[in-house]
Amino acid sequence: MSMGSAAGKATEIKGKKEAKEKKNTAAKAARIEQDGLGKAGTGVLAAAMAALFASVCGIIFLFTKAFFHSDSAFYVQLALEQLKSGKLFPPGMCYSTVLFVRSPNLILVPILAVVRDWMLAREIMVVVMWVILGLAVFCLFMPKKDRNPAAAVIACMLLMNPYQTLDVANEATDMLFFQGAYITIFFDVVIALAIVHRIILIDSKDKALHNFLLFVLLAVVLFFPLLGSVRMDMILTLPLAAAILVYYFIEKDQKVSEVLRMKRCILMVIVIALVVAAGFVCYRRLGAAYWSDSKGTYLKMDKYSGLWYSIGQLVNNLTIIFGNVEGAVFLSFPGLTKFINYFYALVLVFIIPTAALLRYDKHEKRFTRFLIIYTWISNLAVAGVFVACNQWAPRYLMTIYLDDILLFAVLFSEYVKKRERLTAILAGLVIVMYCCVCHLYFWGHYRDKIGVDPNRGLISFLEENDLHYGYASFWNASVNTVLSNGEVEILPLWDYGAEDGYRTPYNPSDYRYWLNNVNWYDPAAHPGKCFVLLKDYREGDEEKRQSWIEKHGEDPANPWRDDTPPEDIRGELYDLNPKMLNYGDYTILVFEDNEEMRRLGQTLLDEKKAKEQRELHPELP
């Protein structure tokens, strides 16, 4: 080989090597430009997210029994009835405020077909729901044209934070980790936003079929939640339609004529309008076929009791979601945590959305600008209903929590893109540290409840006395049925009112049409021995009632209720000479003949209904 050809070969190899290095450098720069953290920084955050998810799994498997209650039990009982009947709506099931159409039961049913332990199956269900929600978050932030892994990881980490109050698990934590009811709602919002994200990014060169399928998918994703509750209109569909119109109105320099010519805008609004109409019709038809008489009254405008009072409730409940620790001393770890979470709530809910709106034109990405508009409209809609209807439960504000976390994740990712690598990584580690504090504090605060089943003793006592079928107030019924894996079946009775400190007697035949099955009450299916479970009156009950009235007032539509049935039930039932047993805070009345007791109960119930009818229509004979 000549020296000239050898030199040429060496030059060629050197050129290829330089070209490869340039390509790698460009790819590396592109990755850094894409998320601001680089491969290593994103990997660190992803590892932290995986560790936090492992903590979430531990919380679900080790703490669920300690915080389990009758509302949570319904998922299991409904899934078992669905397995037994082979129907989505098993005969005799009673629903209220929500129809369980597309619900966690669809995940629980196949798990229960394999796992015989009801509580374990339910815990697995919640973990699976979290996996699905996490995938939805990544779907939201990872379209091909606008990948944002940093935002996806940050959003997942913040959503997985467990919070707590002084005595019991925070209601938001219950809804996300134990009961799991709001994971489905979060999924609905996130996946709908993921589809809108892709529609906003549509270019003229995109295939028509791809665009068409996006609109079809949006319709499907919005339709199924509406079959469960019309509340999803206020949470999702109406704010989404309004945000789309406002977004394109601003993008088109506030020219209505330009907006009307924007096909994707008009098509999205039309799709949402058609889905809302179809969902409402189907919802009414399903409701007529499967609902009980109890429809829920939590959105009644006549509950309004004053602007400043309701706004105070709104702000206080927002802080509770973020871990308001009641009664904590500032110079303590709980007090410090309370201060941090108050500050975090203030920044996340009020300061960041306001700053983002004021700097709206500074944001380059289309979806970021849309998310700012959507967050404001959705949050104002939810807060407006909360204030106008004088609500008191933090869970009704949890979509504000979700929206603001998603917005924060996007804005945070934009912040780190403009910073050097080290600054970006340190900013990410601040988020990691905050999440770790929340997890470590939850584990430390509730360490005495790890693996605890507070009802195990009661269930064992009932089984030892051969008591497998009975009745109790709602909060003492279904929870024990599920925790006993069906070995003890306790059915909920109608909640009694505790007015003026007087507990009205209740009747084991007056069962409630809510989250149960009327077929379970058939005395012929359970002949022989049965029992009535009474939780004894405690000295602190009256103080709790007074505290409730101070916070919520004397509201007939939302009266004080507790889980302590009257110490005495209908006197006529005592004529059947029940055997009385005592266990802890419970009194158990044992009846030898279920059918005889229920016949007497039905007679008393008929008398009650006749009296109510006479009071309602005094003109009738």
C-alpha cells in the first residue's frame, strides 16, 4: 500500500471519528436542552421516583387495614357481586351520588378471581391504579413533538406524597392511598389533557387518520367518566371546553373570527359538547335503572352561609390537603412540617399559578400556555362550587391539588432548562428532599399502626360466639364484613340522626339504600341466629358534636352524625329477649330467630312510614 493511500485512509478514519464525536455532542446537547438535567440528572430523579413509589407500596400494604372504613369496603363487595352475577350492575345493588360504571372494580374483579384474601386483593388494586396513573402522567408529558421527562418525573413524585393530620390519616391521603377513589378521577383528567396536548401540537403535515383518531379517543376518554357522575362535568369537561376556547382566543390575538376558523378548536369544543349531551342522557337512563332513592344533596345552593366563612373553609381545606397538622407546636418536627406544607400550599396553589398567568406571553410552548389557562379555569370552577355550596370536605378540592402539581411540574422543567446542569440538579434535589420529608414523617408518625387491624379482636369475638350474620350502623358494618373476608357478614342500617344530643332509636329492618345490596337483607337466606352490633356511647361524643356544629352549623341537609348507635334500640325488640354480650366498646344483642326479629322490625318500619305519610299529607284519612 502506498503512503498516499495510507494517509488518505487515516484522514478518512479521523474524519469519521470527528463526525461521530460531533454527532454525540449534538445529541448530548439536545438531551440537555430537552430537560435541562442531562441524562445523569434525569436518572437521579427517576431513581428517587422509584424509591418513593416503593414507599407508596409499603404504605398501601402496611397501613390500609389501620385506616380501612365502610366506604372503602364497597369496592370489594361490589366486585364480589359482579363476579357472582357476571353483570356490571348486579341485581339489588344500591348506589348513591356515583354510579360505578368505569371504576376500580374493573381492576379488582380479575384480582379477586385469583387472590382469595379480600384485603390483599384490594391493596393490589390500589397499587395497580397508581401504576396506571403514573403511565398516564408520562403519556401527558411525553408526546413525540414535546417530550418532557423532567416534568413527568416531578409530577409523579409530588402526586405520591402522603400527608397527615395530628390524629388520623389525611382525607386526601385516604382518597389516594387507602380508599383510592380519586386515583380514577386523576387519571381521567390527566389522560384527557394528554390527548389535548397532542391535538394542540397537530401540524398540517400530520396524517388525517391520526388526527381523526385523536378526536375519537378524546370523546371516549371523556364519555366514560360522565356515566359515573355528572360532577365530572364541573371537574373536567366544562373547564376543558372553556380552556380550549380561551386559549385559542388569546393565541389568535383576541379575534373571534380567527378562532371560528380554527378547525381543531371548534372540533374539540363540538366533540366535548356532544359527549356531554350523550353522557347526560346515558347517565339519566342508567340512574333510572340502577340508582336508589338516595341521590346525594352535596351541591345544594341553599347551603350557602356567607362569602367570607366559605372562603375561609376553602383556604383551610386546601392546607389540610397539604398536611395541616392540627395543634402542632412550631418548635417541633410536626410543627416544622406544618409550616413547610403551609408554605408549599401557598406557593403551589396561589403564587405559581398567578405568576404563570402574569408571564403568560413569556412561555414558548403551546401546551404550557394551555395548561396555565386550564388550571385557572378548572380551579376557579371547583372553588366556586365549593364556596357557593358551603362544602367542608377537603376531597372536593383535590382536583385543584392535581392541576397545580401538573402546572408546577411543567414550569419547573422550563426553569431547569435555562440553568446550568449543577443548578438544575440541585433544584431537582430540593423536590426530592421535600418528598422524602413527607414520606419519612408519615412512616414515623404512624409507625405504631404498621400492620394493625383494629377490628381483628371484634371479628374473632363474633366468630368465637358463632355469630356470622348481623346488623350495625353504616360505619360499623361493611368494614367488618370485608376485614373478616366474609366470615362475618354485617349489614348497614339507615343512619340515625343525633339531634339536640338525643339519639333516636333505630330499627334493624330500616336499612339504608346506599352502597349495599337489598338482597343481603333477606331473612329467609339467613335463618336462625343473628345479632345487632351497637357501639357504646362515649363521653367524648357530645364534645365532637358541639365541635361539628361550631364548624358547620345546624344544617338539616348535612346534620351531625356519629358512629355510635343508641345505647338502646327499639324497646319492642327487647321483648324478644336478646342475649347481651360485651366486647370492648361494643354491645352485641343476639337474637335466636332472625325472621321473627325482622318481622317485628318490619311492623315497626311500616308504622313509621305511615306516620310520616300522615304528617306529609294531613288531609288524607
